Amino acid sequence: MSTRSSSRAPDASDDELLAAHVAGDRDAFAELIHRHRDRLWAVAVRTLGDREDAADALQEALLSAHRAAGRFRGDSAVTTWLHRIVVNACLDRIRRLQSHRTVPLVTSSDDERPDREPVAPAVDHDTALVVRQAMDELPVEQRAALVLVDLQGYSVADAAAVLGIAEGTVKSRCARGRAKLAIALGYLRPGRSQADNGSVTKKVSDPAHSRNPAVAGDVSSEGEPLSGRKALRVKAEEQ
């Protein structure tokens, strides 16, 4: 027989709610997810960059968590456990999507294409789309680390717990991801163009510059974050 939700305290902790769910409380898991759904959703949509894919991944993750609750050992916070399941579901979905990518069909005849006005220069609203595309090009491990640390504001330690990796690995993945974003999005800074990125790419690939964090795209010589992290903030504000 399932336990009635009225048998637990209204201010039950996450651990108590999960334990109640395992014990048969039909409402406990829903209450637990209700508490954390906004952050779980934000992680999913920012990792995948597509709301429909994020919804599917989140649903898969929550079903997995619902079934696996009895195996939770309590060696981390319940929220960390939930986020780990969501991130893993998102990364699995990214890998599946990448393995099934199709090449869009392009017609070669101008007569078959409708007349269109030239594309207008990118405006602020479009910046988030540009950043999202750049994020999509990152290795999935770097993307997940950046989403947690730079977009969601998790500490390196918390991100490491969610991803199940060492803190140093989180720092390394974030640094590499920011460097790649700085190269890809450097033209978004005032006074720069996409053509300028070629010189940045050359410097970053030059061993003489590889140990300089300002050149690598993490921070400038004055300590100011470069476009990689700034653009991520634009992406966060758009979502």
C-alpha cells in the first residue's frame, strides 16, 4: 500500500522526499521535481540549444530518476544526483543527434529558389543564435562544463560533482571551451570582423602564445573576460 503524502512534513527535505518516494508516496517525487524543475530545465535547454530536444531529454532523465531512486546512495546531494541524470541524458541525446546528422538538400538552380532580400546584419536578438551555433560546435564535454559554470553559475566543485569528474578537468574544459568561443565569436566585439579571427586563430595555434591566457581567449591582459564568456551571458539572457 502506498504511503499518503500527508504522513510527511510539509517542509520535508529533498532526501526525505526521495526516501518517501521509494517508500511508496505517490506525490513525493512530483514535489521534489517541482522544487528543482526550473534549474533542471535551464540546464537541459542550454546544453541542447533546442527546446523540443531539451523537453525530450528532460522527460527521459526524470523517468530514469524516478525508476532509479531506490539505488540512490546519498553520497551526494539529491539535486546533484538529479542534475547529473539530466546532463547525461542531454549528452546522450547530443551524441545520437550527431550520429544521425543529415546534409540539407541544396538546389543548384537560381530559378528554383524564391527571391529574397539580403540577410540583414546581425542584431542583438540574433547574437544569441550565433552563440548557440558556436556552442553547438564545441565538444559535448566542454559544452556541458560551460553550461554549468558560466551559464548556470555553479561552482567548479559543484559542476565536478554533477559531471562526475575532477575539478581540474572542469577548469580545463571550461578554459578550452572559452578559448574556442573567443575565436569563433571574437568578431562580435566592437571594431572587429570575422576576418580578424584568422589572426587570433594563428596566435592561439602558435606555441609561443599557447600559455598566455589573454591570447588563449580566457581573459584579456587587463583581466577582462573576452567574448567567449560575454557571449555566453547574452545567450543566458535570451533563454
